[in-house]
Amino acid sequence: MLSLQFNSYSVTLLMSGLMAMFMGIIIYQRLGGASKWFGILMLSIAIWSIAYSFELSSVTLKQMLFWINFAYVGIALMPAFWVIFSIHYTGNSKWLTKGNFVIIFLFPVITLLLAWTNPLHFLHYASYSLDTSGPFPLFSFTRGIWYHVQTGYFYFLLAFGNYLLLVHLKKSDLVFKKQHATIVAAAFIPWIVNLFYIIGVRPFGHIDLTPYAFILTTVLIGIGLLRFNLFNIIPLAYEQVIENMNDGIVILDSYNSIIDLNMGMRRILQNTDGKLTGKYLEDVLPAVEKLYDRLANTNLHRKIEFSINKRVYETDITHIVDKNSVQSGTLILFHDVTESIIAQKKLEQQAQKLDELNKVKDKVFSILSHDLRSPLANLSSLISMAREGDISDEEFKSFLPTIAENINYTSGLIDNLLHWSQLHIKGERIAKTTFDLYDIINSMLTYFTKSAKVKNIEIVNLISKSTTVTADKNMIHLVLRNLLSNAIKFSEPGGKVTIEAQDLYPETVVCVSDTGKGMEKETLKKLFGYESFTTKGTANEQGTGLGLLLCKEFVEKNGGRIWVESEPGKGSRFCFSIIETK
């Protein structure tokens, strides 16, 4: 199974190759003469582009060699198709005898065979290796003897074909000069780019930019099809390829007024039947300032993103200049990247969720290995000693308060752990109801009567009986239970715990205050985080470090927030808000 890693270079190349293939098939099937050979030429370009895109996406040398061999079907045959097209187009079809066909295709066939069997003789590539110095692997090679022969033959056919076109251009009538000039100009672009690659001028290292040059060639020939009726295929190529593209294409003149646009662009503008040609672009898209900044600078050719009708588009602006380097028009392509951006955001959210679940796992393991194991080990040890007679019944009874404390601690820990794990792994459902805050506090106080009495702590409920809130009652109950438990745990004997609530529309703020030992600033920073740490109460009561984290997440699930105010020796004040819903 092939492992491919697509990148911006390979994706662009693949798209242009597919477009060239589609246009080539249409031209070949529906037209004859020079047009048929032009269609075959486009198919060879498509083979080269598509195969090269997969080469740039390959991660191993073996994969690259496979796609290079495939690409050579297009590379080797393309010059032959080019010269045949040129001969047909310039009216010299009588030259294409069987003997000349054999001569034209002899070198491409030899090149194919030598490229495919290169490991046996290394005549085409003297050596090759995988270059991993860049952002993605590339094919690096040293030219062999036949590579130079193939290059010479390649450029001989290129030069001969272009010579025929130039002579034909010079002799053609004025009415057809623009038509022929468009073909000649478009033809020279990829060959010049390939020449720079052959002589070693490579701005992107081992990446061959020749296939990319065919993108611009296709655009220029497309304009020729539209304006000068090249090969009489406007009704076919333009309508079938451009008009039915999902991407939007708009062509502007030098004054930025619309010359033409496809149906994809009309859909983007939400104008499928109104007349837009002749209008200025700023009248059609009045709010896209970044686009006009790019249009104003004729030296820029880069992609920008902006929104139209709640969709995000990536725009490629290409300025069209005449022979005097004067801008005569602009071609703009609008590509919808909304789904890509949404997918990217989903991936980021999934990565964040995965990181959160990993923290949950680490926290659970920490609690199981330390906070839960220790009290259970103590209980097991006491029971084992009693069973084996190592301690008397009286001694065992003296340990019962400790056993009860461990059981209560373990029960509370498991309760918190189950709620917290369910929240993260399965997702806790919010069931909001309106309830009396005073009643829920009063019913809860009986749960803490014993622990408060042991330390002689006074619990004062200052919440008014008329205070009602709307939230998930079970979650708020658990939050208050944890806050009250902590307040008692960290209060000095004879201290005081106060519960109060304030109506600060649009939220109700509930606070639990104690007169305990307070906390340092460093401790406050860690209170609501995933970092595992525990502290003991004033009577050495155990803690898990989980309760406050659970409080924070349950409060936030209900749309509120939680915070703490504390100083060493001055007690602590924990507050959380409940958003009012009217």
C-alpha cells in the first residue's frame, strides 16, 4: 500500500493535471486536425503533471522511482506530440509521412526503455538518492549520458515546433495574429521554465517547476479560446471546463471592470442570472479591501483569504500584461476553503480533547495509586491484624473512628472520581431546573454536623429563603458539598464557616468562607488545575486535589465561573456564579 503525504506543491500540480486531462479528452473526442493533436499534447502534459504530483507526495525512494517512470510516459512523448501539433497547425501536414513518424517517436521510445531499465545500466540517471533536507523528501540525481541526449532531442523538437509557429505568425493575416501570438506565447512559458531547470537555475531545489508552468499556459490558452476562438473550441472547452468549475473565475480589464465570469463566481456572488459584465469589481464586492490592495499592486502574485456571504475563499490573483509590460487585465480565481478551515478547527479541537483525556487518565492513575490505595491499605492491614489476633478486640474498637474516617474519605473520593470521569469520558448531561438554594444548603448541613462538631466549628447559612437559581441541581449540590467539606477541613478548631449568596443580575454569586489557615499564592495558582497535589486539613484530614477541579468544571458546565480569595492566616473565600435565566 502506497504511503503518500500530499503538500501544497503536489496538490496544485494534481489539480492542474486533472484539468489538463479533462480538456485534452474533450478536444481529442470532439475536434480534428491540429486540435486533435493539441488534445493529445494536453494528455501527455496531464500524465507528467499527475505523476509528478504523486512523486512529490512520496516518502520513499522506491515510490518516487515508480512515479518517475510513470511520468516519463508524458515527458518522453510530449515533444513528439508538440512538433506534430505544430506541423499540423502551420499547414505542413504533408511532412507527416510514416517514415517521419518513426523518426519522431524513435527517441521517445528509447528514452522510455532506458528510463524504465536504468538500474541495469545507469545511462539515464548516473546516480540518484533521496534528499530529505527540505520540508518533504525530494528526488536528487546525477545526469547520465542518455539524459543529455534526451535533453538535446527534447529541445530540438521544441525549437523546431516554435520556429514553425513563429514563421506562421509572421505570415498570418492581421485578423489572426492575436490568435497565433497567444499560442506562441503560451507555448514558450513551460519550455523556458524547463530550460532553467536543466541548466541548474532551481529556486526550489530539486522541484521541477515545468509542470507548474503549464498552469499559466492553460490560463493563457483559455483566454485565447475565449477572445480569439482558438481551434474553435470555445463552446466546448470554456463551457465544459471553466463554466462548470466549482471554483469562481472572474476576468477584469485594466480598469477592474468585469469582462467575464463563470457560473461558480455567480454562485459565490449569489447572482446566477443578473448582468454583471461591465460592472466594476468594487461595486460587486464592496467590502473586500484586501483584494483591492492586491489589485492595485501589479507586482504582487500571492494568495489571500477573505469572507464572502459567510464563506471563506482563497483567492489567486494573476495580472495579465502585454508585450510592453503594461497590465491589460487580471484573472482572479476564488477557491472555497470554508470546509478546510472547519476541518482544521475540528482537528485542533480533537487534539485539545485528546490532550485533556490524557490529563484525565494521568489524574485518575495518580488518585488510584496514591489517594485511594493508602486508606484501603490501612483498612486491609487493620482487618488482617484483627483476624490473626495481633491486636485485641479492645484495640480494634479503638481504631474504629479511624476506620470510619477512612471509609468516609474513600466514599467521598470515589463519588467525586466517578462524577469527574463521567464528565470527561462520556460527557455529563446538563439538566437545569429551578430550585431553592437555601433548602439545598440546609439539607446538606446534616451531612457535615459530625465533622463540624468534632472541631467545634460553627456553620452559618446566610442565604435568604427566597433565593432561587436555575442550574443542574445535582452538579451545584456536589460543588457546595466539596466547598463546605474543604472549609471545615481547613478551619481551625473553634472556627466559623459562612455560606452566603448575592443577587448580582444577571448572575447569582454564592460564597463559602472559612476562618482557617489560608493559602499561599503558589498554592492558589494550582487549585483548579490538573496538577496532582494534596494538602491535609488542620486536624490532618486527607484531601485528593480532585474536588476543586470537579467544582470548576461543573460550574463552567452551567455557564458560571469560580474563584478564590485567600491569604495565609486569614482564611479563604470560595465563590462561584450561577447565570440567571429569565
